[in-house]
Amino acid sequence: MNQDIETINQMRAITISREYGSGGGEIATRLARHLGWRLIDHEIVERAASEIGTSIEVADAYDEHTEGFLTRTFNSLQYLDPAFMASDASEALLINEETYLETVRRIVRAAAEQGHVVIIGRGSQVLLAQQRDVLHVRIIASFEKRVAYVMQRERINQAAAESRIKMKDQDRMKHLETAYHRKSSDAHLYDIVLNTSFLNLDGAVEIISLTLQQKAGQLSVKTGELGPALGLPPYPEKPEDFRPKEG
């Protein structure tokens, strides 16, 4: 694909929201490599842990999860050594969820400010929603296709794949609703939504790259002049279903 690199480089970031098993993480990796941009994924968790002063394991318990998930985690470990549990549990409970979220917000905004980054999840589609030089992408696929993907990639059986997908989707959805009061399935959060049930991963990368170039080309247009009406004349005649209000 022949791209205008100079135009694309006006963009600061791409955010990737994804259904679990849709290939969104792999697409983000290939996209960053294709553009020569930096991929920002688990690094956010590692930096948040460092800034807060806790372990990566404890920060992981908060990553795109809700407090309910953290409780489930500790409950599932109840048969481990009590001394180990007391140490880890007390460390985790010292971390306020809002403190973690605010740290993540700061890291995401700083990454976008640095520029030329592909950011996976972490509410980045909401945090950077007002920046015109950021492209927001959502990757989805049918449940059946996602099950097949997870079975192949993670080498688990169908039942385990189905359970894992449902858990991950639920945790990510609840996280965004709790932290930002938005639904990850809201199409208005994104510039483009791609269904990998019918697209291969490299094809998705090409479409995102083209969309990035198109959005970059609109940066010089005033915000108030953007929209589907841009450059269009009125209909030559009234639409057939147009009915003037009587009275």
C-alpha cells in the first residue's frame, strides 16, 4: 500500500480495543511493526507497578479488571500457604483502585503525548477521545471464531476457551463501565470497527493504516466542518419519505 508517511506522522497514536480472541493484540503488534511505531501493552502495567511501588503481580490484578475480579483472585488462592496469602493480600489491599487507575491514565496520556504509539486497551479510547490526532479502532469477531482462535493460540480445549473468553470479555466490559462509565461495545467510541470473522489479520492492518492516513488528512479541517455532509450538495429533490409537518 502506497502511503503518505509525512501525513501519517502527524498522528500521535492508535488505540486498539478488542474482544478477547478476535486477534486484536496480534493486529496491534503487526500494525506497530508496519508503521515503525512503539507498541504499548503490558508495559503500562509494569510502569504503573513501578510508580506505585508494588509488584507487577499485584498491578496485574487490577489490569482491565474490577475489584470483583481481585476478590475472586484471592478467594481462589485460599488454600495456599497462609503466610504467603497474608503478605500478598495485605500488599494488594494497600493499593487504592483509583490510585492505580489514575497512574494508568497518566501513563497512557504521556505515551500519546510522546507520539507514534499503538496502545492496547486500558480505556485509551476514552482517555484520548478528544484528541483528533488519535485513531480509535475496535476489533471484534464472532464467538465461534474467537473460540477457535483461543484454542489454537493457547492450546486449550473448547470448554476452557469458551470459559476464558466469557471471563475476559466480562472483566474488560465491567472495567470500562466502572472506571469510565462507558460501554466498550459503543461504536461511537471508535473511528472504525473491524470484524476479523471475515478479514485476515494482515488485511486488517492494511485497512487501519489506510484509515489512519485518511484521518490524518482531515487534521487541517476545522472540527465544526467535519462530518458526513462535508462537500455534499443538497438532494436534487425531497426524499420520498419526507413528510412536512402539518399545521
